[in-house]
Amino acid sequence: MHLIVDSHQDIAWNALTFQRDYTRPLAETRRLEANSLIPERNGDSLLGWDEYQRGNVAVVFSTLFAAPARKKELWDTLWYPDFDTARKLYRDQVNLYRKWTDSHPDKFRLIASTGELDSIIQHWSQPARNDEGHPVGMVMLMEGGEGIRSVKELPEWWELGLRMIGLAWMGTRYCGGTSEPGPLTNEGREMLSAMADLNFMLDISHMDEAAALESLDRYEGAVMASHSNCAALMKGSESNRHVPDRVIELLIERDGVIGLIPYNNFLKVGWSRKTGSRREEVVLDAYIAHIDHVCQLAGDSLHAGIGTDFDGGFGLQSIPMGLESIADLQLVASKLMERGYTDTDAANILGGNWLRFLRKNLPA
């Protein structure tokens, strides 16, 4: 099996919101939640440590996320009315990751350097001893950016191990975002300049097109899209959540990688669990089409990756038929090869492209 790198998982948000413990097998999580409101609110979970092992999922980009007060759900516990609260919520998630990896170094380890990345990959390259499995590497990614109250705080976040920042979720004080279009603000431009000085990687997912285009032109550091799909394949969608071709092409020119999402709402226009759409209406080939679209724009297999966003507001009920958990992502390789991709191409897309990106842009 190929190594998989998944560039977007809201692990801390799930742990703090739903008390999900991803050191457990997925079957245990589903059993514990069966008679609760969690599957209704977030779908049946797709993640568990046993599933990481079966799927060869070696590295994930683990997020720091909280919702602004205007967009919180009635049941949501991680939301902020002001930037001081956002900072606290994001710091709480950093603390959770540190506590988790300190308590379970055999299962999860933080990655903030190429040395730590190489240690994880070396572990996965060898047979597991006594069926103990391999630790999953976690690269911290801040989604939304509003936990950073000013550019003066960026060095503190760097020291905490944060390496990736996305300035948008909905619109933020930095730029337009999902459902709230708009360009970069002056505060956003100032943040980009300061981020580049410290070599943070910029995640353009959720950015409105105007903000993404200016960011790709302006930002001097590494650029990526952790979890986005192709607007060209979502004709009829009125959402600005999907990435237009000209943004993808600029990302490719900058040697970036885009993680594609196997989420039915982002694969079939009009699909929605809330409106009673059935899971079987979307097949895995619909997901492969988005990966293929990026590769066709690039002319190679070096810029598409996996960015599941699993358990990030949706679960089993909202992913293509054929996938039951994170362990099933290996099916992507066989689907790609059915389309004429080589085994090397599949290895690039499942994990190799993200590993190359990390090795190039993490500090030593």
C-alpha cells in the first residue's frame, strides 16, 4: 500500500466538541455514539487509530478551528465572540494536541520539522513490531486565522509548533471567505508579509477568489490548498467555496498542492444530507474526477493530493459509496489506475506530493 498524507482533519475540534478519542478503534467510537445526537449533528465518525493503520495513513494536517459567533451551531461549544476568545480556543487545541501526543507517543506525534517528519516516515517504512502499529504524524494547521490577534503574536505561534495558516473560513478580518466574498484587507496583507518572514505555509482553502488570486501573487512563502474541490466540475453551484481553474493554475505555478475532498456536497451540485439526498447518489468516480481535473490542468500528477476534511461537519452519511472510513482511501489508487494513471502517479497523489511539499517547506 502507498503511504497516505491527509491534509485536513479537525481532530481537536472533534475531541473537544464531541469527546471523540481517535486513539480508539472507529468501531468503538460508533458504538459509543450510536444512541447520542452526535451522528445527527456531525455524521458517523470516519476516523480511528486502527483505521489509520489499515489505511497506511502516516501523516495528517491536524487543525485548530473555532467558529465565529455569527456562524455557530446551536449546540456548538467552540465559538468566539471576539479575538481574545478565539486565541484561547485555538491555544486550548494546541494544548490538547501536546497532551495527546505526550500521553500516546506510540499513536500520535507532532511534526514541526523535517527531522520529525523523516522520523515518522522511517517508522512507517519498517514492519511494525509486535503488531504495535505506527505513530501518526500531525502537522498543525490553523483554519480561519483569527486566533492570531496581531502579527506580533506570530513568533509565539511558530514556537508552539504551528506551521500552516489559512486566513479564511467564512470571511475574516483578513479576507473574504466562504459565503462572504471579498478581497484581502490591509490587515490581511500585513499578515501575509509577516507570515512570509517566518516561513509559514499559506493555506488558501476557503478564500474567496479575489483574495486567493491576490494572495498567490503577493505571498512570498509556500502556498497550498488543504481541502478544496474544483469549481469547473460544480457547474450550477452558487458557492464560492470551490476553486476556479485560474486559481488552481496559479497554485500549480507556485509548486503548490491541492487536497481534494471526498464530500458529497462538494461532488454533486444540489446534494445535501439535510434535503434527504441518499448517499448512493454519489460514487467514488465523482471524487476521482476532481483529482483528475487538477492533474489535467497541471499536465502531471505532482499537484493533487488527499484532503478529506473527515469528521469536519460531516461523516459516513455524506461520503461517496465505496468509502466506509479513512482506511478505504487506498481505493483511490486503484480507481486512478483504471483511468490510466501509473502506480507512481497514485503514490504521488495519495501522499508523495504532500511529503515533497513538507520536506521543501518545513524547517530542518
